[in-house]
Amino acid sequence: MKIELSALAALLAIAASGPAIAQERWVYVHNQGDLAIYTVQISHIDTPWPGPDLLGPTTIIQPGSYAFVEPRNHQDYCRFDVVIGYENGQDVTLWDLNLCELADIYVSESGATQVSY
């Protein structure tokens, strides 16, 4: 009986944490500026450095276009910092975005951003 209760408690703990683990963390990055986006880096909010470039060496988000990105090694986090790098070397940083709820990021090199859930 004691083993069954322990197993039941473990299953309930897993079920309670399931929705956070099952969340999708992908997002569409929309370029609403005049310059091409060359890099998109996403990292956990408690990481002091940007993550890897998720666009890769050949993908560029042209003005008026968008790209699908998903953080690597999300480790069940939902909150991320996003660094958008433009063709002129300028970066726009978006702090503490909840990618478990977010679907779209609209950004321009002027720093203007809008998010959509």
C-alpha cells in the first residue's frame, strides 16, 4: 500500500508539471524594419550571454518577411531573452519574453517591437 501511494504521488507530481513541460517554445520573428535580420539568438533569462544564432549561416529575414525559430536546449524554461541582429551590426534585445505563451514577435531596427499571443 505504501509503495502504491508513493507511485501515485509521483504520477500526480508529473501530471501537475506536465503542462509546463509540454509547452511549445517556437516563435515567428517578423521583420518590420528596413534592414535585413541576420541573427536571432535566444537564451534563458538567467543566462548572461546570448544563445546560438538560430537562423544559421544562410538564412536572412528580409524586410517584410518572417522566420520560424525555436530555442535549443530550452530545459523546460518559458522565459527568454531574444537578441535580434541586423545587417548593419545593430542588435535589438527583447528581455524576458514568455515563449510558452508567445506566438509572434514583430520587430524593427529602431527597437520598436510588438508581440502576439
